[in-house]
Amino acid sequence: MRIEAIRTRLRTLGAQPLHEDRVLRDWVRVMDHDRGRRRPDDFLPKPVREALPQLDAELDGLARVISTHPAEDGSARLLVGLADGQTVESVLLPRDGVCVSSQVGCAVGCQFCMTGQSGLIRQVTSGEIVAQVVLARRLRPVKKVVFMGMGEPAHNLDHVLEAIDLLGIEGNIAHKNLVLSTVGDPRVFERLPQGRVKPALALSLHTTKTDLRARLLPRAPRYTARDLVEEGERYARLTGYPIQYQWTLLDGVNDGPDELEALVDLLRGKYAVLNMIPYNTNPGLPFRRPGWDKARAIAAWLFERGVLTKLRDSAGQDVDGGCGQLRARAAGEQPVTLRRTAATA
Ligand code: SF4
């Protein structure tokens, strides 16, 4: 269900824009329609009031928690069932964040990602994206939403931007706390500056080498690292918040001195944060997680040379923490064993 379809439905029942906003605000903030002095009986048109129980039931049916997997770091992975039986993953993050999925599966096919192995199964609608936030808010406060779960948001941009608009306007989430993560796509750079809610941007870099990037992210747009950073820098200056560059640290693949020196050359002086995330091992995928000491030394080396680097662990490391692992396990999917290429070995 699209958010715009909910608005159209309310409009046909006689709702004005402020009535639509009120109903959607109640949903996304998990608030009772009867709260406050203005009760629905004295505020909303009668046909809208009468339609609310049915609408609420449909919104509740958009997403439900199938299983919860708490981790030691305070995060919890949720396996979320959608109305047609498909499943996605959401992650409750420490410090009031939630990570949502924007697609079932993903077409980019990153070699190190479990979700990428299934290909794209279907898009997640804007209503289903917001429903993941609503589920999270029923469990914990949510002040930050990151679009870093299953899927490439750029491949479902209409729905993702619709969800971002609602979360930023009615959902009481600061615009800089809405983080759209992408491998880098011209549509993102074109459309994000036009929105009334401009989310923060996370760009998946992973390597400075064009040929290695083409192997690791086989169906990502063919940006060079420098072009990607130039696009990111433009958006960072427009919005006033830094770009988060994502770097999944793969042992022996993208952690050599050549990569690190190129990174310094690329990011020093940029309005940027480099999030370095040691790979979370997926059984069946041919990559290794580097040791924590090695990762820490790399982050410190970069930091000393002027790259604002944050070493992070992927949330829920101890509970099948790699994106797509819960879903694969629940669906009985077998991880695909990929042969390592010379460039990734
Ligand atoms: S890492 Fe992200 S973009 Fe790449 S395949 Fe996985 S979900 Fe898709």
C-alpha cells in the first residue's frame, strides 16, 4: 500500500489535508486517535471516523514481527512478515534507531551480501517501509531511521522518498536522522536535493579501485570512487550534514596499504565520515572478517591522516547479523558459494 493511496482514500471520504495528516501522524507516531482535547468525533469528518477501524486494521496488517533476535550489543533483529507472506529484516539499533528494508531481495548482487544472492524479489511499498518503523516504535522509542536493510533504496526511490517525507514531516524524526544508504545512483543525486525532506546520505564505497568495485558490486552504476565522492560532497554542502561513506572491511581484499593511501587522498578535507565496518562472516560466502586489532589499527592510521574514521560493528553480530541471513534461514535458502576471483582473493 502506498502512502499516497491512503491519502487518496481519505480524500474520497471527505478528508481535508489536515485530516489526512492527522490520521497518518497518529499511525506513524503510534498515537491513539482519541488523544488530546480534539477527539476524532469532533475533528474528523464522520465518514473518515467510521472508516478508521478498517483502515487501522489494514495498516496493522502491512507488517508483523515473526521473530525477534536480541543481541548482546543492545540491538535486536526482527524478521518481519509482509501481507503477501514475503519477509524482510528490520534491526532495532542501540540509541533509538531502526534500520529498515526497502526491497525484498536486491538486484545489485554485492558479492559479500546474503541479500544480494537472491536477486530482487519485489519492491517494499512506502506503507510497508513506514510500517517497519511503526513496529519498532511499538517496542522502543525511534528517533533515527536508516535505510540500510535489505535492498537498494535507489531502485525503489518513489516509495523510499514517500516514506522519508512522511517520517520527516509527520513522524517527528529529524531530517538528518533519516539516512538513505545507496551504492551510488544518478537518480539519488538528482532527486534528493528536490525533496522537502532531505535525508542524510550514506554512500557505499568499499574500495577505491574501479575494477574491484565492479567485481564486488557487480550491478552498481559504474562510478569511479572520485566521481562518487564528488557527488557526495555536493550533497553534503547543500544539506549541511556530512556524507557517511561505508566501507565493509574484507580481510585481504580491501584493507591493503594501496587502498588506505588512496582513501586518504580521496577523503582528506571532505565533509565526510568514513564508517569502517569489519565484515560479518556469512557461511558460504568467500570473505573473511579481519581481526578487531587489525581493523582498529587501520581506523587509527586513517584518522591520524585526516580522515574522520569510525570503526563500527554491524549491529547484532552474534545473531546472524549479516543483512539477509535471518530471511535466508527462515526461508530455508542455502547460501550461494561463490568462487573467489583474483581481484577479491
Ligand atoms: S549490500 Fe546492499 S546493495 Fe549490495 S546486494 Fe546487499 S542489499 Fe543490495
